[in-house]
Amino acid sequence: MNQYAGAEDWVPHAGGMRKLKADLPSCRGCDLWEDATQAVPGEGPVRARMMLVGETPGDHEDKEGHVFVGPAGHLLDRALDEAGIDRSDVYLTNAVKHFRFEREGKRRIHKTPSAGQITACHPWVVREVEIVKPELVVVLGAVAARSLIGPSFRVTQDRGKQVELADGRPAVATVHPSSVVRSQEFKRDLGLLVDDLRAAAALLK
Ligand code: URA
Ligand code: SF4
């Protein structure tokens, strides 16, 4: 049993993206809203053919209220560019909408959301997929994979392969841009991300 009520009671099942974004800040589906600055909504064209799903907002995203604007975002921008994908053509969002962190002095250190928090927030990303109806979902890293594909999926083993989401929609999982930023093997891991993004773009051709 999940210790959290989950987002279901807050997610609007009628109305479009505007309504979803208006309702998101009031969500109390888990405890993450308590310490975060704000819920960070997805961004991009509502008719995007490709949706990219990350993990959670980081420190920068939490303060600015926009997805992928910190170091992971810069890395993602570079990878998208190398893969020939225009960021303004894709819908970018996260599996969990509030920042999870621990304080270390003045710094806020990112903490991976728990399985319970990932499950609690799942209805938001499901609704985003329903509204945008992307032809392909790119799953960035283990948290998004747990949310959208399932707990037994292993990104390291199965990245780059086409899989199906619960609604039958095609998806491809790849490494998370933050893991590339921190990687000891930066060039190799950036190459994996770019390869997978390129393969994803090719699936839309
Ligand atoms: N990492 C994510 O997964 N999402 C963001 O918005 C920023 C960093
Ligand atoms: Fe709601 Fe998700 Fe924020 Fe938890 S993380 S309060 S489920 S929006």
C-alpha cells in the first residue's frame, strides 16, 4: 500500500492542458509539495509528436518554475541539438512534479523520489500523455521508466529499444541527462543519449 493518497483527486479529467496546468499547483497527492517552491509543469506544444519525460525538477527548475533549465537542461539541449531535434518541437515534462531534496547547510541536494512518490505523481504524467497524444514517448532515466514502463525495467540494459507503455503507445528509454552530467565517462554517455534520441527521431519519420 502506498503511504500517499496520490494525485488522482487533483488531476482534471476534462479540459485540456490549460486546465491541467491551472490545477497542478494545488496537488497534495504526496508530501513533496511541502518543501518545494512550486510544482513545475511540462512545457511544449500540446500537439507535439514526441514527449520527453524526465525525473523531477532540480534546484534551478524548482526556483524558476520551468523544466530542464539547469545543468541537466543544458546537457539535454546539447544532446537534442546533436540528434537534430528542435527543443521547441517536443513536449518536455517530468515523472514527478515537485523537487525532492535534502538540505546540506545552505545547499539543497537532489534526492531521488521514492517509489511511493513516483506512484503518487503518476496520474499527472498519464493525463499529459492523454492530452498531448504523442506518437512517441522518450523516457529519460530510471524514475521515468519506473513511472511509465514499470519497476522491473532496467535502463542500462534496455535503453534504445522500442517498448510499449500501458496505453500501447510506443516509447524508447534512455539515460537521464543528469547522469550524463555527472558521468566519469562523459563522452560515452553523451553518445548513448544522442544515439537514442536520434533513433527516437527516426521512428517518427
Ligand atoms: N532533471 C529532470 O529530470 N527534470 C528537470 O526538469 C530538470 C532536471
Ligand atoms: Fe502532487 Fe506530484 Fe507534487 Fe506529489 S510530487 S504533491 S503527487 S504534484
